[in-house]
Amino acid sequence: MRDYPVGSAVFLAVLSIFALFAGFFLVLTGGGDVRLPTLVLWALLGVVSESLSVHNSRGNIYISTTEAVVFGAYITGGTVTGLVTICASLLLWVEIRDGKMRNLFTTPFRLTLFNSTHFIVGLSIVDLVYRFLVSFSGGNHGCDLSPFWTPFVSVFLHADYRRSYYSCG
């Protein structure tokens, strides 16, 4: 990571530490009924989603729908299914662009580290929002719609933050 900006390196280090604690939090407090077919289906969808990312030349970034797949895995299968989907999508994705194969081993470490940490942090935020919403329903997990609304609430909060951020200047 020579010639890498110091501020970016510090941000990546802090994000990595936060993702480590968030990952431990998800593993220790998570649970749920893990079903193997559900787990395999979401992991496969995560790999396909990450492999079919779209290149945006304006920022030289790749855009995928893996976050939506991870949140869907969380809603249907719990935290374990979400974490397995993250791991599978990051370890098994393969992409061929301009005659070159891209995968985990041909991608710079800093990009792989950023991708893995932001998926874990995003999943932990959705989990915290879900737990917050369930607390209002009295802990009734039987028929509440909290898992359905969790991604919408987190997207709304993110959109509201971006709106206030861009309107300041």
C-alpha cells in the first residue's frame, strides 16, 4: 500500500476494527433457524450478484446489488445466513473483463478489505435497526413486519443523511 493516502489508510483501519467488533456482535447475538437450502440459495445469489457487477468508468468503481442480496438473506434466514452470504460472495466471485479474470486473488488487498468490512458494517446496522423495531412490538416475532421495513428505514436514513450533507454547501 505504498503511495496510498494516509487518510484513506486510517479510514480503512478504523473501518476494519469496527467491522471486526460488528462481526463478533453478529455472531454472538445472532442465531435463528438456519436451513441449509436457504443458506445455499442466498450464498449462490450473493456470488452471482458480486460476479455480475457493473463497471462505472466515471469513478472507476464496480457497482453490484450484493447489499440487497445480503439484506434479503438476513431477512429470510437471520444473521448467520447474512454472514455466510457475505463470505461466499467475497470468496467465490469471478469476473472476466477485457479478457482478464478478476477474483479475490487478483484484486488489491485494500479493495477486498473495504468490500468485506462495509458489508459486515451494513449488516450490523440493519441488525441493530431490526432489534430496535422489534423492541417496539414487545418482542413479538410471530407476525410483525419489522424485518420487511428494516431495509427501507436504513435506506431512508442514508438518503436523509446524504440530502443534509449535500445541502450544507
